Amino acid sequence: MKKSRGRTGRKRKRKHLQSFMHGVNCSYKLEYIKLQKWLKDRGFEDSNLRPAEFWETGRGLMATKALQAGDLIISLPEKCLLTTSTVLSSRLGGSIVKWKPPVSPLMALCTFLIAEKHAGDKSPWKPYLDVLPKTYTCPACLDHDVLNLLPEPLRKKAQEQKMMIRELFVSSKAFFSSLQPLFAENTGTIFNYSALEWAWCTVNTRTIYMEHPHRECFSLEPDVYALAPYLDLLNHSPNVQVKAAFNEQTRSYEIWTNSQCKKYGEVFICYGPHDNQRLLLEYGFVAMDNPHSSVYVSSDTLVKYFSPLDKQRKAKLSILKDHDFLENLTFGWDGPSWRLLTALKLLCLGADEFACWRRTLLGDVISARNEQQALNTAAKICHFLIEETQHVLLQISQLTRNKENLRKHLALVEMLRSEDLKILQKSAETLCHLNVATT
């Protein structure tokens, strides 16, 4: 008896673990029941997907049957999509059409989201708004202490993102004030900075690309956004391929998979071949073991490894800048990029080799000494970045202990930096092998 109970217990435990690995079905939750009904009323029928919580990715969509390459994952009718047409047909439409200078399509969508969220139960979009994230983890939302732990090129872009939202808010104050006749409450309290930040992150992280014809009531920025309820629960994986587009015949936005997915497995789409810095900047998450990931080398770091006594140093840097070889210099899973090594080879040219700089940029071998010096310098930069990354990971663990409120954001930066460390360690191994091969 005892033995059979143990076996049953093991089976139960294995089944529980299996369901946890597959994901926990969340379609019974009230917000998803309401969303499904709301979508059905707009013509959406779906039996292949279920909202679920997954161990690694959090909220996503689970397959209710095995999917094969070539299968249609989802077909979302036009009526379900939130676009600038939705905004213009709402009570905000008249005010937007009249406002000069015209607002951007992005701003129109942000304004609509804030207004509908404020409307609460009265909003026809409430079932969708209720399942949107309450907060975001884009760099624009990160605390100053957390921002400082990001790699330098990403930190700079994150600060630019913050500044851009701030400027958007300041420049839109007059437009928000013009909407006062539509609201009982003061528009200053409805359209505040945190409301705009939330709406901007919603549009930036969740919209699908869909081209719309230009309208005179909008500024000249491209109108290419559509919020897609339910479809936007699909998470990104760099390892899948999909085909996504608006089907003019069915008047639906469709996604077809080129990959297989097991029954009860998470259904993924691919946002593009983005590295982790881009994923964090644009979408607020990091993908582990991302084949597209790389560690960027800033021009400041590059210059540190070259003697200021080199009389051609200034000319070399000028050449690299003119030929766009000071940006996107990276270490990847397979070692230093061709661009990084080319920049290093040019900087390592001896006085007698400097005249060959054009050949260097084309990838020609100038001399064995030049090749060796470039590899040695790449190894030094790689080891410097390893030490810097280890130091930051130590800072993160200390901050995590002291600042409870920053834990979620710190965990995200820790994932990014841990992935960076793995890439740099792989690059260091590659460089070690290359150095052995050339000596």
C-alpha cells in the first residue's frame, strides 16, 4: 500500500510540474471572460488559444491543440483593433480635427487611452483596458538608481526616451487644456505626466505595425499603429518565425506561424531579430539565450586602449567617424564583430601602414603585426567589460537587499547584465583561441 501511494504521489507531483512548465490556464479569470465576450461581440472567434501564466515569460497565450508550420495562429477582425480611426470616431475626434498645429497619430492614441481609462465603466473599451499592464518596465519608467546600472549606450538611449516623453508632455499641455469642455474634472489632473507615460508605454510596447493613409488632421509622422486586444498577449521568442499582416479580404489582422508548437505550450511570435538592449528599450523585457544579443563597445572605451602619443590617432578617429565605424561595435556569442575588429585594426595601423587605411576598412590584411595587435586589444577590452559587468552585478545584489521597491526593475537589469557576462566570457574564449592560432 505504502509503495503504491508513493508512486501515485510521484505521478501527481510530475503532473503538477508538467502543468507548471506548460503554463497555468487563466481563461477562468473574470477579466479574461469579459475580454472574450467583448471580442466575440466584435466578431472574433478563437478556439486555439487560452490566456495563461508561464514560469519564464509571465502572462501569455497557450495552445489548446498542437500547431504546425503554416497554421493560422490568430485572426483579429478590424472592429477589434484600436487605431487613429477609432480615436477620430470617438468624442475626442472633433477636438483633434480642429486643433492646430495637428497632433501626431501617436499622441492621438495616447490621449484616447488616457480619456478611456478615466471614463472607467463608461468606456466601451473597458474590457481591454482592464487587462493592460498597470505599470511598465521600459527604461523610461526606471528609477534613476536603476538607470545608472544599464550599459552605457543603453543608458544614453534610456535618458533620451525619458526626455522625449517629458517634452511630449510639456508640448501637449495646451492641447490637453483644449479638451476641457469634454470633461467634468480638470484636464490637468486627468492628463498628468504619469498618465501620459503609461499611455506612451502602452502604444510603444503593444502596437502592431499597420499602415494607415495620412489624414490632414494629423501631423506628418507616419500613422502605423494599431492596438490589438488579445493578440498583444502573445510573447516574443527570437527562435520562432511568423508571418503577420492585415488581410484586406477578411478585414482582419492575421498571424501565421512557420514554427511548431506543442499542445498546452506557449505560442510565441517574433518581434524581429532584436538584441536584448533593443528589447528592453522598446518593450521592457529581456530574452534569455537570445541569439541576436550582443554587448556594445562605446567609442570612449575604444579610445582608452590607444596611446595619445600616436600622431595619427586623431586622423584615425576622424576616418572611423566619417565611415560610421564608431557605432554598433559589439561582442557577440561568436566573439568580436567584424566591425569592432575592423575599427581596432585601423586604430592599430603603424605609421608606415597608415596609408593603407582604405584597404583596412574593406577587410584586407595589412600585416601580421596589425592583426595580432587588434586581437590583443579586443581581448583587453573584453576583459575590461567582464570586470565592469561583474562589478555592476555586485551593485545590483547590494541594491536588491536595500531597496525592496526596486526589486522588479533590478531583476530585469540583472538579467540583461548576466546575459552580457555570458556573451563576454564566450568572446574571451574565442579571442584566446584566435590568439593561439595567430602566434
